[in-house]
Amino acid sequence: MRHNKKFNHLGRTKAHRDAMLANMTISLITHKRIFTTLAKAKALRVYAEPIINRAKDDNTSSRRLVFSYLQNKEAVTELFQEIATKIADRPGGYTRILKTGNRLGDNAKTCFIELVDYNENMLGEKEAKKATRTRRSRKVAAKAEATEATATEQA
């Protein structure tokens, strides 16, 4: 019976899967965005987000724990110095998966996974979109403004 065995094995052994996810996490930390299949990206998110969350408190024990997963000094130092400062106030959800379509050879669903705080285009759009919204149509809103203007002039 397969009770409580919900994660994707990705057609690999445990050692191969752990090595692949560690390498993908290192690439994600160094390049901030990687292109991969959708199944691998979903498995990577489950693997990488606790490691990124561990970088919030910079002490020896958390560095050793992260290094035991990644085995790469450059990635660990970049995670604790650069990425930890950007994610300090974020409560979770450090990665974003955006689907890019299907691959030509085997029709696999492809996507890219990125660190949320490093996509400058999406950060800029979020700030520029702030506008007041009304539930009335433009004609009704214009008439209401005109009547308010005349009421203030008469008063």
C-alpha cells in the first residue's frame, strides 16, 4: 500500500533524485532562474524552499545544515549573503513557476522556476498597477462628479 507517499519519484532512485534536486537548487541559487520540466520544478520547489527558509537566520548550525544538502560553498555563501537579505521579510513562497509550453521532442510540459524577489519586471508591474477602481460605469461616474461639482459651487 502507498499510504502517505505523495511526492513524485521522477523515475529515479533516491540517491539520483537527491543529487539532481541538490544540483538544481545550486543552479537556482546561482542563476536565480532555471528552465526545466514542470514535474521537476514542482519537486524542486518542495526541496528548495525549506533550504532557502533556513538562510533567514545566519548561524553556524543553519549553514552546516544547508551545506549538508547542497555541498557547494559558493552557493551557500550566496544564499546566506545576497538572497537572505532580500527574503528577510517574506513569510514563504520564495519561488515562482511559470509554464512555457511543451517541449518539441517528447511533448513534456516545460516551465521556468525563479526566485520571486529577483524578477524585476514583475516587481515593477505590481507597483505601477495601483489605481482606484469604481464599480460604476464611466458615464455614471462622470455624472456623479458633475453633480458634486455643481453642488459645491451652489453652496
